[in-house]
Amino acid sequence: MREETQKQRLLLSTIRMHEQLAEILAHKALEAEKARNWLCGCLAEGDPLKPCLAVHEQVVEMLEGIARVESGIVGHLKILLGEEESGGGMDMFGGKGEEPS
């Protein structure tokens, strides 16, 4: 397979992954809206801390998973563009990555 064809396939796969992540996030937004409404009802009843913490943990786990997937996609795109995977780029928090010593 030619290198150009391989790069096109990699880019198409990346596009599909982003589309699927967008769909996941859209569904999670609907789920979060339902959870918000449910939690508002719980706040009026009493001990709101337990259900709030459970929902918060689920949201954090989901966001961490998506961040890992996106980090992997960035690594693949860097390879595709011929850049080194480590070194002077941005880290996942928007700052400069540390230079290896």
C-alpha cells in the first residue's frame, strides 16, 4: 500500500473516531441534563451529597477516558505529520511539554 493511501486511511479513521466521540458527548450531555434534574429533586429531599458525588465520579471517569483517546489521536497525527511524539509540543493541559533530559 502506498504511503499516501495509508495516510488517507489514518486520517479517515481519525475523522470517524472524532465523530463517534462527538456522538458520545452529545448523549452524555442529555444524560447529564437528566441527572441535573434528578439531583435538583434530591436536594429538596435531604442528604444530597451522596448522589451528587456518584454522578460527579461518573462524569470525571468519562472525561478522563475521552482525554486518553484524544491523546492517542494526537500521537497518531504527530506520527502522520512526521513530528516527534515527545518534545517541544503542548501537553494536554495547554502548557509546553517538558524537554527530555
